[in-house]
Amino acid sequence: MSARVLVAMSGGVDSAVAAAILRERGYDVVGVAMRLAPEPAAGARRRASCCSADDFEDARRVAERMDFPFYVIDMRAEFGARVIDNFVAEYLAARTPNPCVMCNREIKFARLFERAAALEADYVATGHYARIERDALGRYHLLRAADPAKDQSYFLFTLGQQELKRALFPLGAMTKGEVRARARALGLANADKPESQEICFVPDGDYARFVERAAPAERLRRGRIVDSAGHTLATHAGVHRFTVGQRRGLGVSAPAPLYVREIRAQSGEVVVAPRAGLGAAGLLACDIRLVDPAAAGAAPIAIDARIRYRHPTLPATLALEEPGRARVTFVNREGPAVTPGQACVFYRGDEVVGGGFIERAL
Amino acid sequence: MRIYLDYNAGAPLRPEVRAAIARLCDADAANPAAVHHSGQRARRALEQARAQVAQLIGADPREIVFTSGGTESNNLAIAGAAQAHPARRIVTSGIEHSSILAPLEALARLGREVVYVAPDREGRIAPEAVADALDAPASLVSIGLANAEVGAVQEAAAMAEPAARAGALFHLDAAQAVGRIAVRVRDLRCDLMTLSGHKLGAPAGIGALYVRDGVAIAPALLGGPQESGLRAGTPNLLGAVALGAAVEAVSAALEEESARVGALSERLLALLRAAIPGLRLNGPRSNRVSNTLNLTFPGVLGESMLIALDLEGVEVSMGSACAAGAVEPSHVLLAMGLGREAARSSLRVSLGWNTRAADIERAAEIIARVWRRVRAAEPADSDAANGGGSRGADSSAEAAR
């Protein structure tokens, strides 16, 4: 009997192609699409992530065409508790979260693994662009995708040996063009549609408004916008409206453009500075996960750090400190603005060593 | 070999129905309203089917209106009664089919007052509660005779008099009752009754509404004079003949078949109880259609069980599916007072004419095995499995890292 694989299908072309490839390779494919985002409020505009017969259309089509079972499963409660609540709490705490990392860690590679075991599936597969390799010693390595423009390994740093052993990323070695060609060959209507860059549960991209609707008013941290010397420049309606490095929408006029340098959750102060005052020398990260903890030593190692998705990697030194914490020192002392709450992922060449969440800049 | 245990959603075609459909296809029947020979032949076939349906429920053939199915029959009964009878109040219950609840919600938006009688914890609707809700003039009482989710059979006859006293028409949705228990419209004293073809082994797309002689309701589809003016459009002759054949097959052995299916259900329940500690049967122990088992499986998500069982070839159901295809907990169980968690752990197993003893033995073995595996792999007593209420303080605290 062939190995069974639970394929997480989003309704987009990537995961549909991933499922088709696995089916062709002879796996016993079971397609699942997850309902994640809550229902939109009545009257809100239609969007891709709410419940309708059109949802998961590509997933259904490829399941019919490739003759494998497909189910829609309801993960709204878990997604709400572990991803959306975290997203809101992070913004209220003056950090800028990355819910996709959280969703992978808490839902796709946690709850979905449990579901896989319940369904006697040996593997969980997704349409992520990343590669997994197993070495001669039986250790698993997480690598960047072959197509650097599509690489999504950043979102997957929380996967450890246990997860990688049971994960499959069939698109990791393919380019986006190859995937689109396969999608067209499979007759997928949306083969050429541009991908959404938005967070699935905030389809209009207005995170501030989302946080304001989700959180009680008394938890919104209002305060002042100040300069580096502490002079008040303006007041603001909540720290959740700001992210470090932000320039637009500050409501402050100054001779030179000002950027958010720091957000102080306690006092509600948003510190702004000219561009020159923004760069960090490094960062402290917490909640560190290593792909292969057994391979990590105590001595500092040279890495390339990615401090947000799509940001070029920066040469740095990684020192693991007390359990779960790390210090990243940029080789180039004047680095970019560092945004607390974002994931910092450590690469050695093409390989993901691990990562964590940025606590503060150094 | 798959084991189909979802008869309340729809029964497989009976061989008698296949044969009747094939015969009609060969007969070149035309439009039953046409004057010519072929039309007359069609008309005979249609009226024979009408007589078969009428006989099953003890009605006169002229009281049977063919429709496209249970949903249309319910909509015709409700909209037709409300249009013909101006009294504001309409009485129903919270455990009815969506094709009753949705048209009533629409009427409520138009200014009608819809009173929802609460069921007890076993899904029974007390006739006294219906009578209490009828303390003002009403246009309609609409109740399911047998509940689709838990199989509770209501004491409908006792609701007829309070309905009449309030001036209301009395509508019974008998889609899940016909073919499983003896259903006689004169005994039940209803004015309107819904029948569905595919619950009986006819194809989907055919149903009927019994409209008692002398009862006036407004038509929903306007056009030609077909079906006593209550349902315009050339009748679905193929469907009607199929329904007639299904009804004929059901009537021939109603008691024996009901006893046979009841014994199989009891056997399945006993096997599952022995294998699954804490298994709970939802719905009443007596006054039920014997083919329906609604079961709460401790410590698992029904959704996982449903999928795992499907992958093992056992086909059951859970609640209803949303437009995107995800299953939602049954609104009937929630209305009966089950917690959301228990409702999310419940599955409906429904047997029917083609269920065999060997199917039940195998299904019991597979269900027990799947339950053990799902419970071990994905225990559902976690906070997150509680459903709606999970966005609370605990998860926020955890999320705050």
C-alpha cells in the first residue's frame, strides 16, 4: 500500500499543483482545505477566505481530475485562538507580528499533523516553496527553494526534525513558471492569477482597523509621538497603528522625513527619528527554534539573517544564549531598522538553521 | 465495498424504481396535458403515480401535488399558507429542516411573528407547548413529523386541535417519516404534508405536498393550470413515476422492513456501546424512526471521525455542510441543549432498505477502530475544540508570549 499524504490545499494553484504532483508520484493523496478566517461581518465585502461554494475551487477541481478525496475542515476556532488572538495581542504590545509563521507553527504543522495521524496519513504536504533533505545520518535539513524569487523557507523555520520527517514540499525544486505551466496543464482556471500578498483574515490590508475591531477599546494604547530627545510632536490613537521603520501616516511634519525608531508599549510613546538614526547593530530574539538542535553548538556562528520576509539576508553572528534566546550581531554595524515581533531566520548558505521572534534591536 | 449509512440524506435508488424509470423511458410518454394519445398515456402514468402516493398516506389522489422535492413542498406549504391566511403568528420549532426555518425567517422579515417551540433534551416537541404558543390567532403550524437528525417522532395528532382552534393550517414535514412508520393523514389530522422522493429510494428532484381537500393555499409557481393550479409547469413525469414505484415498494413491506432496519440499528448500537465507553445516543429511546442513530463519540471531533470513516469506506453524516463544504455542528442538537463541544462530537448514522446485517457488523468494527485511533491522535477535549468560545482570556494570555 502506498504512503498516505494529507495535502493542505488553500484554493490557490500552488497547493493544487503540489497535490497533483504527489498523486502522480503514486502517493495516496487526501486533500484538505482549512477554513481558518472567521465569517466576515454581515455586509462586509465578499472575499476569498470566507465560506462560499467558490472557495477551494482549484482544490476541488484538481481532486476531481486526479481522483483523490478532498475535504474541507474547520479550523476556525484554533486559528482564532492561536493566530488571530496572537496577531491582535502582538500589535497591542507594540510589536509587528507575522501571522503566517504562527499559522504554520500552530495550525499547519501542529493541528494538521494530529489530523494526519487521525486519518492514518504518513505525511503532511503543502505548496510551500522550500526543500527538505535527509542526510546520510538520517538528519533532516530545511533548505531554500530552488527558485529564489519564490523561496518561503522563512515561514517554516519553526519546523524541527519531527515535523520535517513527516513533511513534503513538492514545489521546492520548481520555479513559479514551472508550477504555472503545470497548473495550466491541469486545467486550473486561476493558473495565471496573481497571488495575494495580504494576510488572509485581513483582506483589505487595514491591520489597524482589524485590531481596533477585535480588541476592547481600553486595551488600545494611545500616546504621544516624540523625537529622540523626548519632545512631543503629536498624539496618536494607539501603538498598534505603528511599525518600526514606518514613514507614512505619522501625522508629523518635519524638514527631513521621519521614521518610527521605537515603540514603547508601556508609555505609549512612539519615537521617531531621521533615517540615519534608524539602523540597528543587531537584535535579540526569543522563542528560538532550531531545525536540528543536536547540530547546534554553544560557540557563535556566522549566519545570514533574514529579519523579515522579502528582506535581503544580512551577514551576522549568531550566539545562542540561555535556552530559547539568541543574540544576532550584524557584521555591517549599521544594519537596517529592526522590527520587534517579526521573525528573524538564520541561514547558513541555503540551509535554515533556525530562527526566533525579534524582541528588540541592539 | 463501501457501506452507506446516510439514508436520511438520501437513499440509493430501489431496483423497482430503476425498472419503472426504464419502462417509462421506453414508453415514449409525452406532456401529460397534451390531447393526443402520447399525452393521454403520460397522463395515465402520472395519475397512477399520484394514486400510489395518495394510498401510502391515506389521502385522496386529488390531494397530492407533485413538486421538485421536500424543500419545494415545505416552501409551498409555508408561503402558500401565509399568503392565504393573514394571521400574524406562525408556530414551528427550532429543530426543523432549513427548508422550513429559512422561509419562516423570510416571513418574519416581512412582519410575521414566528414562535419557535423549544424541544426537550431528546428532541421531542410537547403538544402542550405547541398549544401554549397558539394563544393568539395563527396562520400556520409547521412541524417535522420525524426529525432528520435524531429521529424523534412527534405526537403530531395532538397538535392538530390547538392549531385548528387558533385558526391555523397544520403542516407536517413527513420527509423523514414516510416509509419508516405508518403515516395516515386522517389520523394525524394535518392540512398539509411534505413528502420527499429521494428519502424513499426515488431520485432527488421529485416530492409531493399533500393538501387536504378544502384547504386553500396560494401557489408558489405561477403559470399553467397543472397540479390543481398549485404548481405550474409540466410535471416531472419521470420523477412522479419513480416516486410512485418507490412508494409501492415501501407500502408492500412497511412493517417488516421497519422491524428489520430497527433490529439492525439496535445491533449496531449494542456493538458500538460495547466497544466505546461513554458513547451516547441522542434523541428519544421510544417514539423514534428506528433507522436513525445520532451518536456522541467521547473525546473526538465528529469532523475527524467523518473523514476517517469515509477513508475506510463507511459513509455517515454530521450536522450540515456549509457552502464551502465544511461540516457544522447540528442545529438540532444545539437546540436540544447539547453543548457545542458535544454537538461537534456527534455523528448521524442512518440505515435503510439496502442495509444488510453484514454491513452492520463491519461498520461497527470500523467505527470502533476509527474512534480509538482518532481519539489517540487528536483528542478533542482541548480548549480549542470548544468552538466559538475559544477567543477568551486564556488564549490571549498565551498569545502574549
